[in-house]
Amino acid sequence: MAKRIDIKDLNLFYGSFHAVDGVTLAVPPRNVTAFIGPSGCGKSTVLRSLNRMHEVIPGARAEGQVLLDGEDIYSAAVDPVSVRRTIGMVFQRPNPFPTMSIRDNVVAGLRLAGVRDRKRLDEVAERALRGANLWAEVKDRLGKPGGGLSGGQQQRLCIARAIAVQPDVLLMDEPCSALDPISTLAIEDLIGELKKDYTIVIVTHNMQQAARVSDQTAFFNLAGVGQPGKLIEVDDTEKIFSNPSTKATEDYISGRFG
């Protein structure tokens, strides 16, 4: 069940360094929200804070609220592990378990949660691989190592692994940056399919990709060297790319800086 995310006055720190300042942003369900902006502006840091991966880094912390359908994921009563089951993540570089079979890669999260029923694991593997548009390519070699797939197939395998545990939200940190154009197109098509069932947030440096895949776009920027990243504006993607509200957004999108 896709869920809504509400970020309220979120400040993110690495030790004493204030990395991101006062982000307030709503992410609607069954929608793709793209985070864009120059390197170092905090967009990946914000993304990682949405499933509490940020705090895995020693000294990192968050202040403010991230609400998932009204529940604060940073509440003391909330288990970070359950947050990461509910809010899945796909990383920049495909990271399948290279020696583990394709099938076992997909169901790794379920096994970790204690599921042992072979029939159920097989059903979930097929459902997730179909959902990641990979089933037709791998159905005859499910026992072969995941590391033997092409880069684009490995990334779709990682997406299958993420959706196998049936999260409510899918976070994608530059999922196509290590892929060739054909594989990139396959992932973009897949994102369009997945948003029927998931709330998706994607970080991308590729302006054309943001324009193609997202429903709304959030532009982040740095106030200056050593200053925290800030959310400059967020709006419907069409408006951001055709008639942004700030000159900074216009300059970034048109390639005048960044």
C-alpha cells in the first residue's frame, strides 16, 4: 500500500557539520518525486534520511520529522529495521550478492525475516522478478549467480529484491548513473510501472531523466561553500522545467551553473 511522506523542518548533521537545513516537503503516494541539484547539496543525504539510513553513518543525526502516513519514523518507539522494510532502497551501483543465486538474491529480505516456506519464497521471487520486468530474461537460470547478469539486469534484480518484501515506498539513489542508455531506458520504463503501486523518490543528476520519469521535482542547492544544502523549490515537474519560481532553479536546469 503506497504511503504519503511528509518531511517537516528536517535538519541533517554529520557530527558538527550541518549538512541540510530545514527541509519541508510532501511526497504524495503513487507518485514519482525527483530530487535534483548540484553535487554536495544534500539531496542524497535527504533521501537516506527517509528510511533512517543516514544515521547508520557514525556521528550522523537528524532533527525534525519524517512522517509516513502521519507516523514519525524518528519516534523513539519506532524500530529503524522495520522502517527500512517499509521504505526500500535501490543504490547508485547495482549491489546484488554476487555468489548468491538470482532467486536467493530476490528473497534475501524474506529469509532474513524468518520465512522458510519454499513454495512461498518461489512465488515471491517470481512476483518480484515480474514486477522488476526481469522474469522473462532469468526464469531459466534462477539458480545461477546474480553477479553473472549484465549491469542493467543486476540493477533490476536489486529492484526485485527491494520490492519482494512489499515496501510502501521505494527510494532510488541515482539508479541509472552506472548504466548504459538502453538499460537506463528499461529502468525508467520500470519506474513508470512501479509508481502504480509504490511511492517513489529518486535522486538524479540527469535533468532529462527527472523530466521524463517524475511527477514532481524538488530542487536543492547550496547557499555557499561550507553552508548547508537547502530545498529551494518543489513543484509539478512540468512547471519546474518550464516556469520555475526562482532564478537559481532556472539557472541550474538551463545549465548555467552546477
